[in-house]
Amino acid sequence: MRGLCGTSVRRLLADGADPGWVGDHEDSIDGRRAVVAQGHCGIVRDLAKLRTLEGNKPEIALTTNGQLLAEIARPLKEAGLDRVTVSMDAVDPERFARITRVPNGYESVLAGVRAARKAGLDPVKINCVLLRGFNEDQVIPFGMFAREEQVVVRFIEFMPLEEDRVWTPHIVVTLDEVVRRMSEYLPLEEITHERSETARRYRFRDGVGEIGLLRRCRIRSAATVAGFGLPRTASCGRVYFPCGTTTCTS
């Protein structure tokens, strides 16, 4: 995915970008590869200077794979970041290492999740894509992870974005299946959500732990637009920035 550099984002900010941008209530930075690009703390500070039509600071969120998050969670919070979402496809250290090909990667990401919570970047969300024959056995472990780490785990139905990708419906783990299997672990109850929310939300009946479910049809248009590497304004009032990998500097 091609992204915008810090200079490009700042230029868009200076030019006012989309006329509706300043009226949006949430800005989200997408840095899925290693956690934010060089200067992202500065970009967050610039975003924090924006004001909604009501005169409020927009809510700023970051999506990342979390590998370097432990080191910069606090600086990002101080720069004005409000929330963070971490992409994970397993919560078993060995499985995580095989998927990511990063030795001790799980430990690094777990430290980042905990650092984000400690820095006050709540609610910390975990995004997971399940594939049959790959990681579908992680449903209940992710439920346990949500409870133990006090994070929101969101399961996303797999959807191939490339037209020539070889796949069959059989590999898709449906959200109904996720709910059924999670309920075998502990009873769930659905949480009332706003119409603008893209995820169906559930909590465990004892009140400890939350999971979310995002269907493929709700992701397709967003993923397609994001592929251009340009900021996009979602219908729910969010601006997403596809960004690359480096470290955060003050």
C-alpha cells in the first residue's frame, strides 16, 4: 500500500484538505507495517491542532502491527493520540512467529499493547482476520486475551482484494461461526451500537471483555479507496492515512 509522507500530510493540513475534514470528529492514521513513520508524532501534533465545527479537538487514532509500539506509545499520547488499534492474527507466541516471521514478535506486540493501555490510549483494539486451516483455532484464545488484557478484540471476515487471488469461500470463517464458538467458551450478550458504527459489538455476560465483528461488505469500499494511498473520509466521520514504517521522533 502506498502512503503519504509526513510532508504530504502536512501540506494537506496546510491547504485545508477536504472541505469537510475539519468538521470530522475522528482522524485515523494507518501504519500497519511497523508502527508509524518518521515524524508521525509531529503529524499527530498537527492533527491535534485541528478543530471540529463545534470547536473541539478531533479524536485521533492509529492502526499498527505494534512491533515498535512499546517504545513510542507514551510520546504518541503526549503528541495528542487518543486511541490505538493493533493488527494480530494469533495470540500464541509460536503461531505468531510463524505468521509474522518475526522472532519474539508476540512478546514485542504484547508489550506494545500493554504500553498503550498504560499510556491511556484506551480502548486499545485488536484486529484479527481468521482463515480456515490457518488460524481459526484462535477464536477462544482471542476471547481469553480480550479478558486478560482488557482490550477489545475485533474479528474481520476475510475478503480477497486482488482479483487474481486464488481462494474459495471455504476458507472464510464467518462471523456467525465466531459468535457460536465464542459462546461455547462463555456466554455473550450484544451491545447496542450506533448506526454509524461498522462493527457488531458483544461483551461477555459477566462484563469482562468485549469483542467486535466486522463483515466483509462493510470493509470492501473502505479498503478499495485506501488502496490509492490518499486520505479518505469515511461515512462515519473518520479520516484515514495510509503510512509507511519508521520510528517516531519528537
